[in-house]
Amino acid sequence: MSRIRNITDKLVESKNIPVFNPGDTIKVNSIIKETDAKGVEKQRIQAFQGVCVKRHNDGISSTFTVRKMSEGIGVERVYPLYSPMIEKIELVNKGKVRRANLSYIRKLSGKAARIQREEVKKEEAVSTAAPTTTAKKS
């Protein structure tokens, strides 16, 4: 059992994933494999941007659900967090929510389905340059 745990821990540590929670708007770039009529397989990257509705944290088998509206129809996708088919996850903006599972959004439409943005406090940059003096020569 410890061998399996060691292997999964190495896989979890090697993946570079941003910190995101339900309510955050994220963009998932996933690899799509297609075959044409001649049987030639091609790969392309497809972006899916939406709101993270829920997240299931369970080590290597962690998943997250992303929901977006496409021409008035709600589309949800469940992604394995450590899948090799996910190239990159980008955090677009943080959401201000009070729940861990946002499945109630499925019933809402229009402005009611929007999630407020969370105000991120940016630390003021401290200048480390030496103060310049303007002395007149007389």
C-alpha cells in the first residue's frame, strides 16, 4: 500500500496547479484527440472557460466541475485534476461565495446566476530606491 501512496504522491507533487475554489472563474486548456476520415490522429488544445461549481479533493483521484453557458444552454464538464489530458488551468478571477457546492446555479438564469467577484487586496509596492535630492549650486 505504501508503494502506491508514494507513486501517487509523486504524481500529485509534479503537477503545477493553481489554487482555486468553487465560485472562481477558470479556463481549462485540455488536449483533444481527433481522427479524420483517413485514420490520421491529430491533437489540438481546446479551452473551456466557466465557473468552478464544485471540487472533490481525494489525492490523485481529485476532480472539479466547470459550468458555462453556451448559447443559452448550461454546459458542465467534470475534469480529473491530475489528468494528463489537461495541459493548463488558468485562474481568470476569484468569486465570492459562501458554499462549497454551487449546484443551485443550475436553477438560476440571467443576472441571478452571476457570482460576485472577490476583492483581492494588492500589497502596495514599497520603493527601495534611494531618495534623490535636488540641490542648487550657487
